Amino acid sequence: MAFYNVQSGDVPVLKQLADEYSMSDNFHQSVMGGTGANHVMLGTGDAIFWSDGQGNPTVPPSHIANPNPLPGTDDVYTVDLNFDGNFTNCADPTQPGIKPITDYLESLPYHPSPNCQPNHYYMVNNDSPGFLPDGTVDTAGIAKGGSVPPTNVKTIGEALNEKNISWAYYGGAYAAAVALQHDPTSTNPGVQVGAAYCNICNFESYATAIMGDPAQRAAHVKDTNDFFAAIDSEDLPAVSFVKPDGLLDGHPASSKFDLFEGMVKKIADHLSAKPDLMAETAFIITLDEGGGFYDSGYIQPLDFFGDGPRIPLIIVSAFTKGGHVNHTYTDHVSILKFIERNWNLKPLTGRSRDNLPNPISHKDNVYVPQNSPAIGDLFDMFDFDHGNGQGQSGQHGEK
């Protein structure tokens, strides 16, 4: 964790892009929880739950959260949410820690639904996906509760498939992770780097329809090296998700933020080298979570799972030039809403957050929707009437 002062030269790549294009100061992580849960929300607009692997909810063998303090303490959880408490039956108010949250939601003027189905133990933190990198099921991990069984919760990949829209998830060191899985004692550095692949970041690794289907996996789950090759050959899918490996993603303790900036700059440079491709591309830059417990920005309660604190969002596009700050309330699922609006897709399921309306903002407080719960679809960060992005509409403020 660190404090970055962009006016003093910190994070210069992101500052330059924000100055030239558009950023949000009201974009949030979707889950008040960890990396895995937030990536799942990015791909599904929902939380996944422990099941029998066929979509039927069952009780996890372990890793059930209990935020009640241990006897004799006031700051040590019985089952710590940050480490082992990955699942919660949030429809049962008798379960530890549930009632205070659901009572709070009920007390709000707009009464948001917890969105918790009975007897479902939802993943609220970081449990590994049920599929290993090569697509085999992690039966040993599932038996211990450290990997969640394969899910049938619908993902954005499945929705894009239904409309024959090309897409791919590009994970840093994914190819090496497959090689390392098959040869775990290898001393080859090109194989060992597979340990830096983020399995909990690939939301499709939880999904039977994609990761459990060899043809789908080969077509849509790729390495970041494949991403740059696709740009250079101008064969980029219509929708691409790119996750750097753990050495380059800026995560504290495993990376540095200037390495993440280096990855961002490399993508921007490759796109800029292909003007025709760049002219029709929106490069959306964000983080999975911020850890900003002391962030002073408004957090809109949407359901039991979140929202969480604000995180960065910058959109680089020929239609976002102008150095504007957008104030519309958005979160990870806003990216899904953007994809769905742009390609005329329906919300993923009847309960996913992409069903929520776009915010109606009050002129005296543009950060808080009047029609909560509501999240934007990012379209008001663009000016599609002017390719240079000047005179953008929506809730903006000059930088």
C-alpha cells in the first residue's frame, strides 16, 4: 500500500493517460472483499456459490466465514474473512455476521435486496477456481474447500458466444502455468514463472461452460503474449480481458506499481502503432480492488456483497480525448453493461447487477444516484459525436 501524489511525478503513465483521455472518480470495486470475488463479479455481475458442480447448492466442507470475535478478544475473528472465511449463507440471519448487514440494507430508504438465495453459500473472498489451468477439475482442492466446484452461473463469455461476438481472456503467464502444472519440478524459468499466473483472476476458470469445454478453453483462454500478437496482426477479438501476471500487476508484496504502468504503456503503445485498430478500440484500465478502507468517497450499498471502495478507472479511446473526470456512479459491472449495450446483449441473468438502471444524478450531488440501486454503463464517458472527444456530455468536471 502506498500514497501516490501525481502532481509530484508519481504514476506518470496513468496521469498522462488521465490528462489526455477520460477518468472516473466514482468507480468502485463491486465486492467488499478480495480479488477472486471481484473478478467473478466482473465476469458474471454476480457472486458464485458452493455447489455439487452441477449447479445445485450444497454446504462447503470448510472455509465458512464467522466474523464473530474469538472468546476473550475483540479483534480476532473466529474464521477470518481475510484468510479462511470465503463462503457465507447470507440468506440465513442466524448465521454469524449476517443480520447486521441485512438489517442495515433494510434500513436504507431504497431497501436494496441482499440478493441471497436460501441455502446458498456465496463466495465473498478468494477461493481458487474448480478448474486447473489445463482444464482438469481440481478435485483435491474442492475436497478441502480451498477450490470452489465448477459453476454454472452465466458469464459474459457465454453471452458473447450466443451472439457470435469474438472474445478472449488473456492471462499473464497462463501458458507457463499449464506447463508448470504438467511439470511442477521444472527448473526452467520460463516454466517456473507460471506460479505468477493469477488463477483466481480468471473468472472463466470457475465456469464449466468455458473452462470445462476443451474447444471453448482453447478458443478463449489465452496468454498475454497472444494478446500482443493479436494486436500486432490486427486480429484482436471484439472483447478482450487482459490480466497481467503477479510480477507485473502492481500488487503489493509481489509487484510494483511502475511495473503495472509498464504493462499499461506497452498495451497503449501497441494499439497506437495500429491507428485503424486504435480508432475503434476502447482501452479500459482499472484494478480489481483498492484496499482503500479510509477512502472518503460515497459507497452505494447495492446488495449483501457490496459495493466497495473507489478504484481507478481510465478509458483510452479516440472518443474520450479531452482530460475529463466523470462522476457517474459505476463499478466493475458497469464494464459488463458497456459491453452489453455496445453489442446489444441482454443482462446475463435475472439477478445479475447488469439489470440495475443507469444512475440519475442530482445537480447538487452528482456522486450519489437518486434512483439507487443504480450503476452506470460508462457510455457518458464517451463522445461518439466527435472523434476527438471534445465537448463530452454526461457528468464531467474539468481537470
